[in-house]
Amino acid sequence: MDETMQELEYKYVTGNAVTDVIINDKCRRAEKAGIQFDADFWYGGEIPVFDLGIILNNLLDNAIEACEKLESGKGFIRITLKRKKQFLLLEVENSFDGDIPIRKGSSFPATTKQSVLPDIVTEHGIGLENVRDVAGRYFGGVNIKVKGDIFHVTVMLQQGN
């Protein structure tokens, strides 16, 4: 029962039950893997939480997977949500091994995940594409910056469409 109660206690309260679950679940997963996790995130319901959930899940899963390739204790993830006029800026910054394979015909990095059915279907590598598609629905976009061994993704979403 004590373990269940701990899982219900949130380290981060974001202003929305869905984003609370996502961010705290990813935080627990990261911390179990020895990854430092920090969130400065307050969600005021500016865009539908379903769409924000797609963005959060994809970006945080990618960040955790990148950090898991590092020596334990070397990885970090920072997530922030900022507002500038009518825009929301969601930023995820994480450490990684510095290796970024670029996928042919795409401006996004290629996946390094192994597919369960590699000759039949590839279910990996569409996370950032999904994020870009959601951002596009809100007249926004995705910007990726790499500086040494730090990967930084900014998703801009326009509120009130």
C-alpha cells in the first residue's frame, strides 16, 4: 500500500490531471534509470490536453531513451513551458551521447530503436513527426538545436485559433 501511495504523490503539479500523470510518470521512469529530471511546467488549458499529451509523451520518451545510453548519473532532462504573447513554448533539453543519425528525406534525426518486425513495418521514428504535425495544427513548429552533448527541442504552439 505504501508503494501505491508513493505513486499517487506527485512531485510535479502542473495544473491539469493528464499532464500531471504524464510528467510524473516520465519523472519516475527517468529517476529509476539514474537520470536527473526537472520540470517547470504549468498548463493552463490553452490547447487541448490530448494534443499536448502527444507532444509530451514523444519528447520525454525520446529524452529518456537518449539519456539511458549514457553512464548512470550522467543524464539529465529539463522541461519547461513558457508563454510569450499568444504562443506557448514547450522546451525539452536533455543530455545524449552526441551521435545524431539523420534520416533520409527528413529534417529530424533517425530512430535508433530496433523494430520488432524490421522487414515488415517500422513503428519507430515517427515521434518527432507526430510532434511536428500537432504543432502545425496550432500554426506552430518544432525547432531542434544540438550543442555538444545537449539536445534541445522547442515546440511553439499558437493559442486561440
